[in-house]
Amino acid sequence: MEPAANPARGEVVLRLGGRAFVLRPTFAALAETEEMAGCPLLALARRFLDGTYGVRDVVAVLLPALRRAGGPAGIDDLPIGGGLLSLAPVCARLLTAALRPAGDLPNPLP
């Protein structure tokens, strides 16, 4: 049985290497994502929205969350059998969940 994501917690399911992982946007994972990407989360999210992201961006979003979900520890162990384009929507959903405003705050991703 595949694990279920809890959208209220910002969780996203990623299928990778024949396994399913539930990724969650934790502060630790997001801080590591910013460090790996070399930019703030909002700038990174905009790259996914406008299609200017690269492999480094995909790795920066997925690897920290995957580590915390029991997935591969490093980039050498990160399979991309479905191709880079299949991973981009998961990255975008994870970043959107992390940046989604609560209550009546303005949405930073128009």
C-alpha cells in the first residue's frame, strides 16, 4: 500500500526508484534547500513556475526532504528514471506548500 500524504501538513508523495516517499517541508529541509540552491525559497519557487529551473534546483528541493523521509542520503544515490520533467511538479508542489499563506496573508506566488 502506498503511503498517503497529508495536504494540511504540506506533504507530497514522490515515487522514485520503485519506492514512494512522503516529503514534508520542514524548517530544516527548507533551510538546507535554500543553502543548496543559493537563493531564497521564493526565488526558487518562481524558477519552477516560469520553467527556468535546472537540475541543481531539483536536487536542492528534493534531496533534503528525501533524506528526512528515509530516502537516498546523497546525490549519487538519487535515481531519475522518470526524467527531470517528471520531478519538477513534485518540487513545485513542495515549495508551494512551504510558501502557502495562512489565513488572509497575501499569496507570494501570484
